[in-house]
Amino acid sequence: DALGLTKGTTLKIELDGGRIILRKDVSEALRKVRGKFKLVDGLTSTDEAMRAIRGRAPGDPFDP
């Protein structure tokens, strides 16, 4: 319980030198909710949403 692991939880196994590292695999959880959320009224794309939040979207030119 303290680790947030339950029966059926998928783990990623990584090797780091001589250590074995187990991590909870959250990619399936993200895949399940992909496309389930709607944009706020007035925004027609995720790029517009990113510009509203961050001031630019991925792929926009960067002006320092």
C-alpha cells in the first residue's frame, strides 16, 4: 500500500550497473485516458491551449 502497488500493477524493470530498479509503469494508465478530455471553450487545438498556458506551443519559434 505504501508504494501504491496493487494486484495487477505493471512494473518496469531497469538495470543500473549492478542494481535492479523496479518502477510502476504508468504508460497504460495514460493511454486509457488519452482523448477523453475536452478543450476549454474557445480553444480549438492543443497548440492553442499550450499557447494560452505557456505562451508558446511545441514547434513554435523560440524568441529569447
